[in-house]
Amino acid sequence: MIVLANTLGAVAMVLGSLLNLYFWVVIIAAVLTWVRPDPYNPVVHTLRLLTEPVFYRVRKWLPFTYMSGLDLSPVVVLLAIELVNRIVIASMAQYALALR
């Protein structure tokens, strides 16, 4: 049982770290849209590759997130990340502690 608890705790920690990293990627990508960076820059290109598919799906499923030239899809993505982090990841970590 302890192996399962340790595995579940490790998975929760890794997923939490990945979600935290993606949270910051979304924030950086949103801030970069304000300054109009060079689209051929490899960093900007990588950030767009990481975030644009998610933003596109949010805009498609929730069309009210893009109105009057204001794109609120990063805010929706940030809220979703925080919800998953606080509900799913926290529940996994708490369950791992209960198994010990």
C-alpha cells in the first residue's frame, strides 16, 4: 500500500508542477500579445505553439471569450488550470496521504 501511496503522491506532485509551469507559459504568452513581438523569434514561436491550440479550443467552445477585439481565453485557461490544481491535484495528494 505504501508503494501506491508514494506513486500517487509523486504523480500528484509532477502534475502539479506541470500545471504550474503551463500557468506561467499562458501568462507570458498573454503578456507578449500586448507588445507585438517578432513572430519569427523561436521563443515566441514556441510559446504560440504551446498555447494557441488551447486558446483556439476555448474560443470555439466559449465564443463569448472573444469580443470587441478583446481575447479572454487566457483568463479562462488560467481559471481552468487553477481549478484542476486545487481540486484534482489536491485530492490526489490528500488521498496519497490517507493511504499511508
